[in-house]
Amino acid sequence: MGLKDLLKNVLTKEELSLVKRSFDQVGSIAQLEVPEELKSKEKIIAEKVLHSFKNIKTVVKKSDITQGEYRIRPVKILVGEKTTETLHKENGVLLKLDLNKTFFTPRLSGERLRVLSRINKGDVVADLFCGVGPYSILIAKFSKAKKVIMNDLNKNAVYYLEQNIKLNKLDEKRIEVYNRDAKSFKLKADKVIMNIPKFSESFLKTAFKNCKVGGTVFYYTFANDEELKDRVKEIKRAGDCRILRKTKCGDIGPGTYRWCIDFKKL
């Protein structure tokens, strides 16, 4: 049942027109996006969601924007258990996280499987903005990569990352964990994951520096269809490469999308 259907007997037709069709669920937490016009009804909406889904224990409201260099989109608890920490299950892995301390979106679960499918036996994989590990935990658990390097500047993210490594019973001999500025690395990885779309251009040199010749970079960025051409030009100016694929990974606003541009370093 969609969110609009759920709220038919709670909101007017005009109010329903302002409601999104669905909400994000992270573990036992439902994340709502409540427009300013419905602020007075946010508790009523949240109560309806809480009592309609047995696996939801907390309902929160997302803030309007992602904040700071750690890309955190803070949430406000509306109803239910007073916690923003949860255990999320996705693609066969467990991810413990706190929505107010780390960046995480469940909307990239399919994209993470796509990247997993590109990992070859013996690859060295560098996930330089790994967060709590949704890409790198998945790769370490289900691929035959030789080594998975996991890094994030956010200490809270690394705290949960280390818990998730244990939760998923990974072979720690194949893993390296760091809490560093991505620009400090000098690696020769076969696959480099650059999931920092808001600041992606400033890390292009980092992407090239840490990818071996013949290796692949998964480079995330925000753009509309026209701006995507400029993003491709930026990549080509930064280094010798061949664009392999451009994947649309969901919208972030009217006409603007999260993209992954796969490119091969030449």
C-alpha cells in the first residue's frame, strides 16, 4: 500500500496531493519527507505509518538538505522508539548505523548490486567514501576480490563500519579500514568507488591517482541530463580514460539525478 492510499482517510484531497507516494525504510525506521504545508499534520501522518507496519518501530522526518562534509541528512523523531540507530538488512548483508551520525540511503541497493557484479576475482577494490560499508561490506562478503580497502573521514561511520565487518563475519585478512582524507591515499586499485556526488569534481584527481591503468572508477555525481555532458567532459579533462557506462541511480529533485559514470583509466 502506498503512502497516499494509507492516508486517504486522514488527509484532504488537497493535502494528499502534497504527499510523496512512498517513504524510505532503514531497518525499523521509516523516513518521511513532510512538506512545510503539512507540518501541523506530521504527527498524525507518522502515527498512521507506525501503526500500519509491524516492522516499523520509529518514524522520523528528514531534514530538507544533506549537511556538511559527512553528507548527513539529519532526522527528527516524530513517533515510536526514541532512537535513530537501527540494523538494516540489504542484499544479504547487515548494516548497523545511526541516521543522525552517518550517511546512508536505501535507494542505492540495486546500484550496489550492479557494482558488485563488476568486481572480478583477484581485484583490489578501494571504497574511499565507504560510510558504514554498504558497497564494501557487500563486495567483501560476496565477491572474490583479493583486497577491499574501506575508508571514510567520518569517525562515526568508521565506528559502525567496524561493527558491520564483525556482524557479517568477514575475512579481515582481505580488508583494510581507514579513517583518513581520501586525498591522502596513493593506491593502485583495480576498482575505485567514488560515492561522494556532492563534492565529486574536487576528488577527480584522487580517482585517477588511486586507480591502476586499465582499472575502473565508479564515479558518482549529481546532474540533470544536460549537465551530465559537462560531468563527462570534466572527467576526460582530469585524465586519460574511456567512458564505459552512465547509470541513472534515482532522482534527487525535479529533473536532477544521481548518476554513476563508470570509466576506465587508460
